[in-house]
Amino acid sequence: MASPFLTRQLPLIITFALGATLIGDYYVTWPPLASIAGLVSSFGVVIAAFALCLGAIYLTIHNLRIVMRKGGHWPLSLWLVAVLWIFIIYGVIAGGVTNPSYRNMFTAILLPTQQSLEALTGLATISGAVRAFRARNYETAVFMLAALVLILNLAPIGAVIWSGFGPLGQWILDIPNTAGVRGIIITVAVGSIVLSLRTLIGRERGYLGTQ
């Protein structure tokens, strides 16, 4: 059994040292620190590449198990594995994503998939909008009214019904919507900073598999 130092203390020390190096390089101009930070970033790219390879291998093993058990939608799992490795092998043979034939094959498969996902997302959005537009209280009624104004602003029939939908819809986008988006951005930024600090000082240990 591995010692607690190797499983807990050492990863925390490495995380703090690397994080402090990258943060220090952002705020301080010092050539030796910049060299170390560049080396750390290069190692990060290499580790990410290995993680991507491991992810492809794990995805293949997981879906092949589904195919062997004939469980669930196993033809889709078989199709996923086939497409994944066709792209990997052909990409290596063709010399990367810059090859025109590889890009054409990628586009021919990716674009229909994206369109299907966007269609499904649109249906889910419409379903959620129908549920959200049930004015149960004051806040929901305001949300429904604002959404209706924006829809009529974008729809051609809106200008025919009333010419004021355009300015009113633009005001909603510029003022209330911008304020809400800024609040979300500030909240996400503060949360990211807090999570980063907790990770650096060792209070956040989820990446170690422990609490």
C-alpha cells in the first residue's frame, strides 16, 4: 500500500509549486521564472496529449464491451468505435488535419452530426420554453413577456404587428440581458478564483480521488 506522502502530500506539493510558478510568471517579469513556466506549459501539452490517447483507448474498450454484451444500442457503440479509429488511422497516414481529403471527410461526417444535434437541441429548447412560459408568478410572467417581445422582434411578422418590437427587443438585449450576463460572468470568475485558491492550498482534493 502506498504511503500517505505519495498519495496525498506529494501531489499537493507538486500542484502548489506548478500553480504558483504559472501565476508568478503572469504577474512577474523574470526570465528564469518565464523559462520554468514555459517548460511547465510544454509538459502540460504533452500530458494532455497522453490523456487524450488514454481517453480514446478507454472509450474503445467501454464501447467494445457493450458490443460484446449486445447491450443497449450496441450498433451505435460499434459505429462510434469504427469512426473513431478510422479518423485516427487515416489522420496519421494523411499527415494530420491539414490534409484536404482528411478535412473533407471530417466535414462530411461532422456537419450532419452537428445539424442533428442542433435540431434535437432546438426541440429541447422549445419544450423547455413551453414549460417555462407557464406564468405561475410575477417573475415567470416578466420572463414570458420579455421572451415574447424578443421572439416577435426576430420574427418577420413582429414588424408587421407593431414597429416598436424592434427598439423594445434591442433595449431588453442591451440593458437587462447585459446586466444578467455580467452577473453570471462575475459569479463564474469568483467561483473559479476560489476553486483555484482552494486547489493551490490543498483544501480541494477531488482530483486526488479523496475529499
